[in-house]
Amino acid sequence: MSTATKPNHIGRKISRIRELRNMKQEALAQALGTNQQAISAMENSETIEEEKLIEVAKALGVTVEAIKNFSEEGVINYFNNIYDHGAFNKHYNECTFNPLDKVVELYERLVQSEKDKVEYLEKLLKGK
């Protein structure tokens, strides 16, 4: 028996997206203001009303088009492309600036602020 998703089975696509988002049926049900049984029935439906699909997409944090065009192959290709283009290589978290320069800059601004305060207070004292 084949477990392949039919290209137009919206309910199964919703189910897979929900699973990939690590969301249980109960959580989706709560977000939609319904119960788990209603989510189960929806995920077994080949078609869903457009208004309901919009609500589901919002609850899942995706677009309606993402649900309609969802495919397992697309997900695999997406993650393969991220890996191939270096998102997971050792340079992913490199800074585009020198953090030490930012600390020095912040320190210099703090020192200047203190100098300005001292100057202002001295002017006040001279004015009395």
C-alpha cells in the first residue's frame, strides 16, 4: 500500500507541514478554536474551504500557497540547498565586524558621556 501524498490532497499536506513544524493536532486545534477530532477530519479531507485554509495557514505560520504547493521533494531540496550553499559550514556564524572594535567604540562613547557630564556640572558650579 502506497503512502505517497496525492498531489492535490490538501489535508495530508497540512498534516505534514504541521508535523514538520513539530506541532500536535491539539495545538493546531487550539490555535483554530476547535478540537483535535476536527483537525483529524480536516487532515483526512482531500479539499478544504479557502477560508479555512487561510486560517490553517496562519496558524501554521505559512502561506496558503505553501500548503497548496507543498511536496516532500521540495522540502528535501530546500534543506539540501541550504547545506550545499554553506549555511551549515563553519563560517555560518562569523561576524561581519570585529566585536572588540564595538566594545572599544562603546567604551569611548561612555567615557565621552562622562566627560560631558563633568563639564556640565563644572559649569553649574561656576555659575553659583
